[in-house]
Amino acid sequence: MDGELSRNGSEQWQRSVESAVLAIVIERHPEPLSRSELLAEMMSEADGQSRVAEVEHAVDGLSSVGLLAGDQKLLPTPAALRSSELDLGL
């Protein structure tokens, strides 16, 4: 049971990181955002390598489902932009 709660909490945390990444990339659109710029925007002095890994994992996850395009320069896909316009509040 504790493992399930931990996994659910971890999944929820990862979704929040993905949401933050997508929001930043959409906000900067139409300008592309480099991975280093994204990391600089998402990092605080207290964050360490685990934060870098979380952001990289979020970028990879969003790219794999078609919401981010690009490798070094990130852009939201048309699907991500349209989703943002709809503001479903899910």
C-alpha cells in the first residue's frame, strides 16, 4: 500500500513538472527555448541534479506524446498550443 501511494505521488509530481515545462514553452512561443534556458528558468539555488533529471524526463515524456518538438530548441506542437487554447481545466 505504501508503495502504491509513493508511486501515485511520484506520478503526480512528474505530471506537475511536465505541466510547468509545457507552460513555460508555450509562454515563450513562437520563440524556441533551449534546454539550458528551460533548466535555468526551472532551477532554484536549492535544486540539484535530481531537478535536472526531472526536467529532462518531463521534456522526453512530452516529446514522446507529441506535445513538444525539437531536440535542443524546444517548441510546442500545434496539439499543445490548441490544448492550451481550450483551457480544459482538467
